[in-house]
Amino acid sequence: MIFSSFGAYRDSGFTPKVMIMGSGPAGITVAMKLDAAGIPVVIFEAGSDDWTEESQDFYKGSTVGDPYFDLDITRLRYFGGSSNHWAGWCRVMDKHDFAAKPWVPDTGWPIGREDIDPYLGEVHDILDLEDFRPDLPISGQIRWVQLIKSPAVRFGEKFRGQIETSTNVALVLNTYVTELAGDGRKVTSAKVWSEGREQGTVTADFYVPCTGGLENSRLLLWSNERSNGGVVPHAAALGRYWMEHPQFEGGNVILTRYDEFEVDAVHEAFFSPSPEAMAERRIMNLGIRLIEAPYDYGKQIIADLACVAPDMAEWAAGMMGLNLRCAAKLYVGWEQAPLATNRVTLSLLDRDHANVPRAELHWKKSEQERRTLLEGLRLFGETFAEIDFGRVRIADWILNGEDYPADQELAGHHHMGGTRMGDDVEKSVVDRNCKVHGMDNLYVGGSSVFATSGQCNPTTTLVALAARLGDQLSKVAA
Amino acid sequence: MFEEYIREPVKTPAIERRVSRRHVMQSLLGVSAAAILTKYIPTETRNGLVEINGWILKRSDLA
């Protein structure tokens, strides 16, 4: 069932057991699992079934610290959520991404990759994925890793038909849950704003915010403030340990043995360090994206190489003469150290049209990340030289410790953390089952539960976690 | 006591040495050249590799 207004939904008399906020990848995945189990569920989607300027306005906010995207640009507020603009790049976080890195504080998850593995079959169906090819080590330190560039499923388009015909799922558009009320043990109701005004409260047995990696923190911070701590009783970590995948051009490479790995249809290949190499260099995970470069770019970097290694440059120039692919740019995206100071807060000055404080994002990259970037590129360059795959040049701004360039990608629009998973209530918000510590009926879906982020795009992992959450909710709500 | 000291400072040989404009220019040029050359001084990394001006190379590449 799909209702275009809260009034129509209210008149239907539908009685949900589970209330989900948000119709992005996490919300729809949880709802589909509950549908399959025959459990009545309502999804409140704040936006409509298409992009509108009015809806996006609710996502405006401010950032403090390093340059970041405008908060109303980096996510989407309508049916399907941010799946409406994602690129479709898929990879599941590795087993070692769930493990703590003893050289970086507050890393690691309370669950392992084996906890989400049983759901990866479903994830392939949901995201229309082919099978992943195995990663191939090219040395003890670097692996050529596989990443699927999928058709980028738009969840609103893909699941509309199933939701329309379902008798268990009610999707209610244009309905904004502005706050949850709680008594410190349970959420007791949700306040709804629709058609330009407050519409009263609604209830269910279980509540699952799936509003995104920024908005989950904002909703729970505001709810907790309004209920005097009754929604997130252990709130020390609420909004904190927020993470992104910073992305910058890190250098270039002349390829000498370019048949040892394949590039994809757009001439890209991806590499990551082994867990042993990360431990040895005391760095976080990173992904190096090698993009074959056009002929003119190759000539420029060979000219630079000629200043330091003339023979090598002469050989490379000869290969260029044969018009072979032999130069590439290197982009690096990396895993941030989880820091309590990187956080979402509520604006003290600015509120949205429903009178909810806007989000304020405090985000700054750390020295650990400088180290990850530089040492990660060195690791890659050393491997390529040792096995004669090529010669790497690290960009000047990284070598010289200059400011991050302001004219590059900045980050991946990957919003993670804020309601992170953990066993320690002082440093996490949800437990290993995605249930808010101390609350009986409040769960969180989406990448806001990530404890650390790995180096890969988050959607595949967050959908697997959502499928797992849906499975668990199906049992407790049955 | 301090006033006395100020009026008659102990003159070291360095203070007495006359610094010519030529000396200053030579020093400045020397620093500048060193800064440029530093970029091209190979830094040993691991397993016989060197890092020079950001390039990670085999020592044999420098032949």
C-alpha cells in the first residue's frame, strides 16, 4: 500500500507492529524482510515520490571544520532516499575491517563479517549484483581488489510495485517523523508533521529510524533532548564517531607490466593493503583507484620521471611511442580513524520548517589519516617497483604536508557513524543487534551504525546489516 | 651593574667580524640551491628502493 498523505493513511485504520522512518536502502530492506514474515509495517517517508526543493530544504545544515559538501546536496529526501543518486559501486567490507586495529583507538566492531555473510545472497538480489571475483594478492602487502559497478538500484523504482501490492507494508509519503518520545525503557510514540503542520502522534510496537547517516543522529538527538534522555538513555556517543571516506588524487604511475591485472570498462582497477601491511605501517585501510590516463598526461609524467631516472623514462617514452596504455592517475579513498570529536550536533540557531533544529556537522581529518594516505601510497609504490608492475610518483601536496586540495572530490558522500555499534555504552549507541542500548523497542538501520568504515563503498554492507536487522525483528515482532 | 654591561658589552670575535653584502648574497643563494637539490636527493626506502622527488624507484632505475 502506498499513501500519498498522512491523512489517507490515518483513515485506512492500518495498525503496524513496526514503524520505520525513511525509505532508503536500509528502510526498504528491513520492510521487505518484515513483509516476507507477514508482519505489518509502516514506512514514513518525509519526502514525496520525487525530488522537490521544498523537501530538500529540510536537509539544510552547517558544517564546522574541514570543507564538506552542503548537507542538502549530499543526500536525498524522497522515496528511495539517497539510492536515487548513488553510483552503484559495490563491495562488502572485509573480515579484517570488522576487527580492531590496536594501533588506532576505538576501532573494530562487536560483530564479524561472518555475522553478515548469511545475508549476502539476499543482498545480491536486492542490488542486482553479479558474483564478486576473488581478490588477488599482487604481493604480501597489496591486493588487487574487486569492486562491482552495479546498475545502481533505485530502491523507490525497484520496490514500488511490491510495496503497492503488499497488504503488510504501508508506505506513507510526505510524512515527517519529527521526534520519538520515550520513557528510558521504551519508545512510546512518534510525533508526525505533514501537510505543513503537526498531525499528532502515532504508535507501534517497534521503532526503526532508517533516515540516513546524518539524519539518524539528528532525529535521536532531538528526540532525546525532548524526552529528557528517555529515547537514548546512554547518550555519550550519540552523534559522535561520524566518518566519511575522504578521496583525493594521490599521484600517478607509469605502468611497466600492465597485463598483470585487468582494468574495467572505464579503465579502472582497485588496490588495497593487506591487513598485515596495515599493521606494519600502523595505518587505516585505504583503496587506491588506478585510472588509465590519456596519452598527453602520460607524456607529462614521463618528462617528470626523466629528471630523476632518465633510462626508465626513455623506456617508458618508447612504450608511449607504441601508443600503449602505460600511465595512470591514482586516486585514494581511505578509512577514517573514528573520533568522538567528529560528530553531528543540533544547531542552536537554525531550525527547519517543522521547528526541528538543523544538523550541524563537525568534521576534521586527523594526523592518522595523513599517515594512512602517505604510507599507503608508499606501500603501493614499493610493491609496484619491487614486482616491476610500474613506478609510482606521490603527489607533492602529500609529500610536503600541504593542505588538502579544495578543488577535488573531497569525500565519497558516505555518511557513517553517529549511532555506532558496540558493547561499551560509553562509546556506542546500538548493540550488536542494532538495538539502542537500554531500550526494548528501538532499533537503528543504516550506515550510522558503522563502528569503523573499511575502505569500500558502504551500501552493500549496510544493506546486509539491514537484512540481518529485518530477520531479527521478524523474530521478536512475530 | 646591568647598565655597565650594556654600555660595555663583551665583544666576541663573531660580533667583530664584518659581514659584507657579498657574504649575505652567497648565503641566500646557497640556501635556495640546497632547497631545490633536496628534492632530488634519493631517500633509501626498503629492499633497495629509493624515493626521489616523490618517485619510488629501484636503485637500478637511476643508472
